[in-house]
Amino acid sequence: MTPKSKSQLPPLPQIEILLYWVLSFASHLYSFYQLHRFSKEHESGLAREFQLEKGLHKGFKRDSSDFEWNFWTEWAKRSLLWTLIGHGVISRLTRIFFPKCRVPALVIYGLVAASSVLGIKGVGVLLLHLGLSFAVAQLQKPTLSWACNLLLLSTLHIQALQDIQRSWYNTEEEYYLLLFSVAVSGLRFISFSLDHCWSPSDRSRVMQLGWLLSYTFYHPFFYNGPIITYREYTKQMQRSAEGSDREESTLCYLLLRSVRIVLWWCLAEYMIHVMYMHSIQSNETYIEILPPWALGGLALALVQFFYVKYLVLFGLPSMLATLDNLVPPKLPQCVSIMYSFTGMWRHFDAGLYRWLIRYIYVPLGGSRYGPFYKMLSTGLAFGFVCLWHGGHDYLQYWALMNWAGILVENGLKSLFASSFVHSIVEQTFSAVMQRRCIALLSAFSTAMLILSNLIFLGGIHVGRIFWKRVFIQGWSTIAPPVIGFLYCFAQIGLEWTSHPP
């Protein structure tokens, strides 16, 4: 029994919705509190094993075990924050004084900013990939373009090339920045190539190359995204800025969004000061001895931190892109109101989702040619995401779980949409009871969704221990309240999507 359209979902009594909100908030806060207590009780052991850093506030230590957050925070302090501000200044000045030179100026700035961090050799690798992808795209054969770009992405995993590229830099972090830049740019090259194959541009090749350089080296999106397609980027960069250049509205937007980003950053830092979830997840012994409420707190803290982290990582680039008159993908939706695999993919990284739909799912048939093609298209999309992230064993489990989750959800949706089953449901359950049944099924889906995300964030060992402790050992003691609270989360999610604020 899967959700009807958003407008068809029947409203629940207000007192019932209030109860779900109270239980959801209370369960989050209490589980976080229990995880905090466990973190403080084992602080000395965690500090010895994982070298907790000195905290920003006296009496607190900082868990710096999350590589991605630590990596981007350090690079922001060193250079990225300043080059992003520089992009905003250049964009504003050229728009006011030299509007016709704005795109070329941003291309030059993007190349200079990238060279200042990646070096000439690092940018040279990107330009080599860009040139090869551009040349093959001129043949207008999608299969050949796919083969070329997949081969270019595969060079990230060739050990000999890795060793050469590492030798260009003094630190491992500089090499990783090149790695991330090449990986994200690979998606842009595929986007340009396929858009050109499907709808060849009437521009000269020099103009096409110029737009590809602009698309690739657009500085706010260069290192980490979010992803926007080539077609949308060029269309939006060329459109007129009617009514969007009023200084009052621009300044107000800039201030409000900057405050929000700072608050998100503060929340992320607060979480890793009061809960050492990343250090705890790295040690199987700690996960095994966590009390049940703290175990739930660990799961919630890991996925919530991931959400807040990407509000920051995507928030600043999206703000600058909006000031440039682009329409960036929506920021991630709160994971606590995600109640399905489909919703998670659609609303967490909206840019990547649209990219996968446009360049993999739809060209392979999608839902147009029946269930088999839909299953195949979805599977290959997840296979690509797995390989793009590195193809490690834990990513394979994660991709398989997401594929299976979406197949099950689509299967249930088709089953309950059939006339026979639909008539039985309509006769047996009231509209309100149908919604409660939807939420109950969504609670089980959410449990598997959280489990898959734990594997993605922490590895196979984290997912295995959670599965064992919650659903094997705790099937009669831990699993029922977990499903009960996830039922509350699902009801909040259904209410949120039905009546967005």
C-alpha cells in the first residue's frame, strides 16, 4: 500500500499529528542525549584511539573522524572560501560594468582559481579530459561518448597514474582535491557530450568549446557540485537578468542565506563536539556495547550529520549560483522526513537525481517499455553511481540495497494500484486507516533506508552490527519500538509532503 498523490492523502486528526511530532522530537532528543552520555563516558578511550581534537569551547573535544567534513572545512579555511568570495565579486562587477564580458571573465577566473590550488599539471589533466571528451562528442555517437568518458573516469583508479599525480603535490589532501575535481567534471563531460549528440548546437566549435570551458570551470560548482546539466547551465547563463539585479533584494538574499549557512555550520560543529558518532562507528566494540537508545542515537546522528553537512557544502555554491541568475538544484531535504528510497533519491541530491534520470534512466527505456526495462534502467543507474563513488565493496552493498528498495516500493505501488487489490482496500479500510497502513509500510522501508545509509557512511561492519542488534538479537525488544518511532517519522513525512510549509 503505497502513497496516493500528495493531494489525495486524507488529513489525520490534529491531536494525532501533534502526538507524532512530540514522539518524533522526543525520540531524537533522548537518543542524542544517550549517545552524548556514552561519548562522554568513553571520551578518554576515544581520545587515545582516534585523537579527538581540542574543542572550540572549553570542556568539549571535537570528533574530526569524518573525512569529508574535515577535508572541506580545512580547504575552506585555506583557500576555497576566499576564491568563492572572489567569484562573487568578479561576477557582480562584470555584470554591472561589462555585462557582455561576464561569461569569459568567469571562465578565466575559474581557470586561475583552479590552477592556484590544483597547479598547472592538475588543470592540465582536466583540460586533457575536456579536449578528448569534446573531440569524441563531435562524432555525435552517444555510445562512443559514453565509452570515452567512462574510460576517462576509470583513469582515477589506475595505480600508476595515481602515483604520478600524487608526486605533483606536497600533501595527500591536494591530490584528493584533484581526484574530486576530475570525478565531478566527468559528470559534466558526459552531460555535454550526450546533449551535443542528441541536439547538436548550431554554434561554431570554438563557441561550443568556450561554453564547455565555462560549464566545467564554473567555480562555485567546480570541486564538489551540486550537479547541473549542460543544457540547463547554458540556457540559464544566457537568459536575461530581468528584475534580478535590484541591489536591495540581492543584499537581503545574500545576508539571509549567509546567516543560514553559518547556522548550519554551527549545528554541524555542535554535533561533533557533543556526540563522537564518527569515532564510535569506526570501532565495532563500541557499537556492540552501545545501550539501545544510544544505538538509535548513533544511527540518527550519522544520517542527520550527513544531511547538515551537505546543507553547508551545497549551500554556499548554490547561493553564489543564484546570485549569478542560475537555478541550482534544491538543497537536501531533511532525512528524518524521508520515508522511502524513491523520495531519498529524488530529494536529497536533486541535481544528481536529475542527471541520472536524463542520461541513464530515460535513454535506457525507463518506465516506457515495461517492468523489465524499468528494472534494468534503475539497476544501471545505481551501478554507475557505485562506480563513480569508487566501486568499493560497501558501495556495492549500498547500491544493491537501494536498487532492491526501489524495486520493492514500485512493486507494491503497482500491486495496490491494480483494480482488484485497490477495490479490496477501498472496501476494507477507511481513507484515514489507509494512510496509517501506508505509514506502517513506510516505517519498514525507512528502516532499510537508514540501514543502507549506515553502510554508505560507515561501511559494511556498521550495517552488519545494526542488523544483528536490532533485527536479529532485538527482534522482540528493540525492533518493535524502532518501527514504532519510524512510523511516527513516516507520518510526519507524509504530512510534510502533503501540506508543505
